[in-house]
Amino acid sequence: MAIAKKMRDRKALDAEIKNSLSGGIGEFELFFAEHWKALVVGGLAVVVAIGCIFGVRSWMQEHERAAQNALSSAQTVEQLEKALQEYGSNSSAVFARIRLARLYMDAKKIKEADAQYKKLETSGLPPEMLLRVRIDRGYLLEKTGDLKGAAAHFAACAVTPGAASVLRAEADFAAGRLYAALNNKDLAKKHLESCVRLQNQVGMAGQQWVSFAQFLLRGE
């Protein structure tokens, strides 16, 4: 009985102290006084989490800047190879890879250039950029001496659905030029005339292909 009475008295005293405190410092202060350790630990966890998020974001932005700088500034074969080895999965890598393929082609490194074009064609490029790559690959076929294959390749590029007029004009002219070299006058005329018909659609950038096609047609 004595023990039970002491426990009741202790509870009554705790309640009185709590009521006294709550009347002076408020419910929030009382809650903080009772749970300050958990609040501090939770606050530190939030601070650490926010710091990690900003740290990762900052690192990603810095990595992206470094990748773009390396890929855009690379000009030689060696520089492009090194940049692509390190940042080949970056979205800017496609332009560096196109430049590298063209440098290989100019140096008559056919296998190396073809390997780059294959990577580009399977990298999920948007349609217009993919057609640009396919046209470049046609020039590579021409460099191998396969004029018939290159002509057919350009002819297929010229009828790509929804392709930009300037690219179709370039492909038509290339096909017509090669068919003329192969003495296939009918196909040469077909593609050269198709190129000329695009003269009102190609803008300033494509007028050279129209002019070249008109020049070859005058020599037919």
C-alpha cells in the first residue's frame, strides 16, 4: 500500500510539474524539451541528405561540363579517340564521333571510319541526324571504289520519308553524279532532275547541290 501511494504521489507530482511548465513555456517548447535528442538526430540526417543531393548534382554538372569541353575541343584523331574513350556515352559524343569518322575517311582508314558509322547508326540518333550519318557513309562506300553500291545507297537516302529537303537534294545529286560516272544515263537524269526540283525548298544551304545537278544535266 505504501509503495502504491508513493507511485500515485510521484505521478501526481510529475503531472503538476508538467502543467506548471506548459503554462510557462508552451506546448512546442515542452515537446522539444522531451524529444530534443530525436529532433537533433533527425535534423542532422536531413542536413546530410540535402548535402549529398547537392554534392551529387554538383559532381554531375561538373562531369557534364568536362565531357562537353573535351568532346568539343578535340580536333585531331588522337584527341577525339581519347575524348570518346572517356566520354563516349555523353550526349555530345555523337558530334565528336562524326568528326572522327570523317577524319578516318579523309585518311583512307576505311575500316576505322566504317566502325564509327556503325556505332552512330545504332546509337538511337534522331531521324535527320541519322540520315546525315547515312549520307556520309555513302561517301565512304564511294571511297572504297564501290560506285554502284554507293549510288544505290545515296538513292535510298534520297527517298527517306520526312527527311529535310537539303539532305535529300545532296543524296539525289550524289546518286545522279555516280550513275553518270557509271554511264547509267536514265538513273543519272532521274536523280539529278529530282535534285533540281527541290531548288525552292532547300534554302541557301542546299543551292550548291541544285547548281551542281543543273551543271551535270547540261552536259548530258
